[in-house]
Amino acid sequence: MGKVIDNLELIEENVWSLHPSLKAAGILKEIYKSDKSAKKNNSSKLLWTIALIWDRDSKYYNLPEVGEDSKIDLLFEDIYGDKDYYKKNRAHVEKLRVFYLNLQETTARRSLREIEEKLEQRSAFLRDTDYDIGIANERGQWIGNTASILDKMLADTKKIYDLYEQARKLVSDEVEKGQAMGGGQESLSDTGDI
């Protein structure tokens, strides 16, 4: 299914040795060539960190990106070895993240991820916005009312989750049918049949 790194359990191995074609083009080629560490270990650890944070098949995928249980802080510290690397190099890491996801995601998976990101933003907004009736102006109209907005958003929750479930089903059907990236069919070796 279009996996960039097919086994996320091999994090002790050098990613460039396991997947030499990754160093052939784009931003991955750039980080490989610019890495002066022995056996290109720094860039390998960076790519493993990216994969473990944002690959849907990672055991860390469902951890939040920010906050107390931040998978970004956790994995940049424990895998890459520098908890502050992301904060210092956010634009660079974001380019790597986007490139990695574009290599790996089908259109359906990308849509599902985008819906999930919006659901997280929506949940944070609902959680962080207090119910407030507002204050009455000189004509008796309420100004600064958040209650009606929050009520409407909560009422629309079912519609949004229906959309989410449709996207999940599409991805699930895609996986079951063995659809590869670009709409092609997976080969027998890709599916493990030979």
C-alpha cells in the first residue's frame, strides 16, 4: 500500500541501508548528501523520527503533537536525540513531513488525515471556548455571544463525524481491495501472495 518505510519496527537499522532508493531524489536526497555523520546516521535517525511521528501505521501516531504527551517532543528526544531539534528546525521538518506523506498517502488517506486534523482543531476550539451569553448593548442586543455558535457547532457534530466515517470507510475499502498509490493495483509480491 505505497509504504515508504515498510517496517517501522527496524528503527535500530540505518534507513538508507534498508531503503536505498529514498536517497535518490528530492529533499531526502538533500538530507542524505548533507549528512556528515558516520554512515549517515543523523539523517537516518531524522527520517525514522519523521516516520514514527506521522506514519499512520506507527504505534505513536495517535499521540497528540503538542501538549504533555507530545509525540514530537518524545520522539525527537528518544529517537533523534535532540528534543529541541523540531523547535529549532520547524520549517525544515515540516518540509520533510509533507514530502514523506506525499510519497506515501493515496488521495483517500490524505483526505482522511486532513479531516482528522480539522477534527482536532475543532475539538480544541470547542474545549477552549467558554459558553458566554455576551453582554447587552445600549439597544438590548447581545454582543460577544459564544453560546449560540457553540450550540450550532455541537449540533453539527454528527454531520462531521459522518463525513469522517465515510473517509475512513473509503480508506479501509482501498486497503482491502489492495489499491496502490496512483490508483494502480498492487502486485502479487506487494500483497504477499508470492
